Amino acid sequence: MRIETQRHGYIEVDPNEFLTFEEGIIGFSQCKQYAPIGNSQRSPFIYLQAITRPDVGFVVTDPLIFVPDYTFKLELSDLEEIGARSAAEVNILTIMNKVEDILTTNLMGPLIINPSSRLAKQLVLSISKYNTRHPIMQVPKGQSPEENPWGRNAGLN
């Protein structure tokens, strides 16, 4: 299937790889399906592109790469919503953001994904030790758009 993206232009995606967020992602409830677009440079980041809106996409990552002690309790009801029976069956990703020259990740709103069912959900945590803009790294100054995985106008949401 061919979709239009603001960041990558027109690309071919496999509908079998789509992730379905029945409730959408916070602020984008109308966007239910996303195509994960990997980075060929073996980057720890993945781009989730909304299928129906070229202007909606999120850079996500496995938070454990940057915050090894990141933990929270998954409720059985949340697992059931995505067709999982245990936490071992799901992948956790967090949405990235760029604030000035700092990359941050939203530890308060993780995405839980069942790779078998391709169903996903964004959680809203109330754990006070986490925040929505947890700094993870500084972007080197002077990088060209080709060297910067965020691109010149990454359009992060």
C-alpha cells in the first residue's frame, strides 16, 4: 500500500504491519492506524506514521535503552484491550520530542503494543517519578539534516 507522509514523501508500507490504536494517541484520537517506519541506520528510533494523515507522525523508542530502570504496572484490563494476557507479550515504546537541542521522551504516556495482534494503546501513568519530557540526549550542534535522525523539520508531535 502506498501512503503519503510529510517526512518521507510517498512510501510503500505493508498493511499487515500497521498498528491499530482503537482510542488513537492522545491529541490524535481520529488517527487509529499507524505504519511503523524503521531507520536503516540501525537507529534506536522508529517513526510511527498515521495512515490517514500525512502530517501526523511520531518518533518513538524503547525507553529502556535510555532509562534502564523504567518500570510501571500494567493493568490486566489494558493488556486485554490489546489482546495480550501478560506483560511479557507486549512491547513498550515512548514518544520522543525535541526541545531546543535536547531530545526528550514521554515516560508518562507509554505506548503498549501487542506484536501478535498489532493492537496498541497509549497509557497515562500517574507515577510521580516520571514526566512527559524526560531528557535523554543532547543533539549535536551543526549536524546536517542527513546526519540528524530528526531531519531538518521533523514535525514531531
